[in-house]
Amino acid sequence: MVDHARSVIHQGLTRTYTECEDTLPSLRGRVLVGKEARRIVHDRIDCRYSELSVDTPENLLLKSSLHHLQNRHPREIPVLFARMREVTLTEVPRGPWPRIRCSQLNRHYKRSLDLGRLAIKGPPRYILLERKPR
């Protein structure tokens, strides 16, 4: 798991744009006209903008999995945490493991996320064998 996580981090963490709303001292993105019209003092501007973030589902699950394994690998994991410092540490949901669609952009995460699931949730209760069509 640690080796695969190291490989993922070396290849680069995925990033995505997230929508944010905030009251800022200067314009960024689009003005929220409805909120601005109700405002009496216009010293700040209500804006909606997109921000590039590393808090993608893949990165959140990878960091949570590493956190779960931290006691087993006390030397390697803090180094990986330092390289993932921008990613928020969150708890893995108690229900089913979150589904992540694999694409060309995040294909290199698959093995480490599968191993992370195994480390956190344990082996599955049943194993579904699928045949790939030829």
C-alpha cells in the first residue's frame, strides 16, 4: 500500500475545480447580485468563483488510508503525509466504500485505493468473479 501511494504521489495528485461562495474585499469570479442587492454597506463583494483543489475523493481516501496505516509504517507514512499536506484529512464514511470512477486521469490510483479499502474495511464478505469479454 505504501509503495503504491508513493507512486501515486510521485505521478501527481489529481486536482479539480470546486465552486466557492465568499464575501471578498475585491471581485473574484461572478457577483452574487441577489445578495449584493440586500446589502446595506458595500465594503465587500459577495462572489461565486471556481478554485482549483486537491481535495478530490481519490486524494481524501488515499490520505485516510495512509492515516489508518500510520502505526504500522511509522517511518514512511509521515513523509507521504508531508507531500499531501494540502489534502484535508477526513474520516472514511462508515457505510459502503465510496465509488470512484476511473479515467485516464486517475487510473494510477486504482491499486492504492483497493489496498486502502482492504486495510480499512477488511476483506469483502463475498467475492464477485467477473469474466472479461474477449
